[in-house]
Amino acid sequence: MHRQPHDIITAVPVSFADDGALDLAGTAEIFRYVADSGVQGAFVLGTTGEFPALSIPERNAVAALAVEVLRDLRVIVHVGASSRFEVSQLIAGARAAGAREIAVLTPYYLPAPPEEVFAFFREVTAEAGGLDVFVYLFEARTGVAVDEELLARLAGLPNVVGRR
């Protein structure tokens, strides 16, 4: 895979059936469209990918589909969840799919002080050994604020390659 000096990475939605079930065939169509669009990569299962509406097995299936269909592009798989247990399952799924890059949202729903956020990312980045990790900060959706000091500490963790 050749990286451009400034890759264009697009956030990719997933497809749902009329009854609300995940539509993998429709999602594959979206991925094929992205593959032909001229971008260098895709961010899958993020906020645009409606990850909270999917189960862990569904998210892992979408990750595998993305890596398969978008094989010539960078694929950043979002593995953030509200619990560390779920994040572990999603990291394993991304790794099994062949992903090389993951993004991890700060734990959400319950407030977390800076030391707990740092401990969470320290554990996640250690578990993600061999994968590039993007720290996904989205205070408006998580309710978790990350100040400059914490951001600098997170940036220094092993495997962290970027922040949003």
C-alpha cells in the first residue's frame, strides 16, 4: 500500500434494511463505491458508521468486509465501545480481519477522570501491539473531555500514531 503525503480518509456509513437489521450486501456496495472514489482510505464503524446500533459480531463482520473489499486502501477500523471488555473483542475482530490500523473512542456514557482515561488507553494500546492506534476524541458524543496535558500523555503511548 502506497501512502500519499496527505491521504484522504473518508468516514464510511453502513447500510441497514428497512427493519433496522444490518445490511451487509448494501454495506459492501458502499465499500465498493468508496474503493472506486479516489480516496486513499476509509474510516469504518465510527460515528458515521452508526457503531452503537451494531452488536460486537456485526461490527467484527463489517470490519472483515471492509478489509476485504477495501484491500487496496488504508482501512481504519473503529473499535471504541462503552466497556473495556467490548473494546478487547473488537480489537481481536479487527486483528482477525487483517486490519492494520484502529481508532479507539474514549469510553462513553459514564464520566471518567483523566487518570482513568489514561489507564484505559494504556491498556488498549498495549493490547493493540502491532496495530497503529488513533485516539478518537469526540467530547460532544462521549461526554469525556481530554485536556492538553492528557492529550500529550496519550500521544506518547506505544502504537499511538494519531489523534482526532
